[in-house]
Amino acid sequence: MTALTAPDLQRRLRQAGIAPTLQRLAVAAVLLPRPTHMTAEQVLRAAREQLPDIARATVYAVLQLFVARGLLKELPIDGAATVYDSNTGAHHHLYNLDTGEISDLPAEALQVLGLPALQPGLELAGVDVVLRVRGRPAGP
Ligand SMILES: [Zn+2]
């Protein structure tokens, strides 16, 4: 696991058309160095470790900006707070209803068959599957 250095983070923000302010870099440092799933409140707590004065509203605004510019995806998992995913490639998720844990499944881990015919003019942009499981993994 290699943490991105600050210049790397600045470059990623600039490539996405985002001016790298201190606040945006603090949020980027929490989410972007590795694939992760975090709620806005978790991001806020982690960002405050680097930038204690960062406002909640600022963190929420930065998250929306990052989503709009393709640096993050919002996960639609019902019953849970919005989760931000820093893995923006095609993949699926395993969601544990008992523990709340979300983990990635590679795109090739499952096949979706029998997609409905789309109306003319529509084009499939992606398929995200959430497998909901219960229980805890058995120990070794
Ligand atoms: Zn994910």
C-alpha cells in the first residue's frame, strides 16, 4: 500500500480540473491513495486529523465535487449512509448487512445475464451489483 505523496495528489486533482486547495487535498489524502469505501462522516473525521478546522459543509462540498469530476463514485446502498468509493473502475460490491462492511468484488467475479432490451437512443453505461450477505466469516 503506497500512500500518494502530496505532489501526486495535487497532480490528480489538477488532471480532474480541480484546483488543489488545502481542504481538497486533505479530503483527497483520506480517499484517493487506495481503494476505500467511507461515509462522509468518516471522511470528515479522518480529514480533521490533518486539518482540524475543516468544516463539515466543506467536506460534503468537496465530496460532491470529486464525484462530479469522476474521482469518486457514490454507492447506492439502501439503508446505509451514502458511501464514497475511491475505486472508480468497473466492479461490484459485497455488503454485509450485519457488520455494515462493504468490500469490492472484481468486475469479472460475476456475470450478469439477461439484461433487458433498452429503448432506442439508450446505451448501457455500466452495471453495478451489490451482493447482500448476513453473518460473519468463519475464523481460520
Ligand atoms: Zn468499491
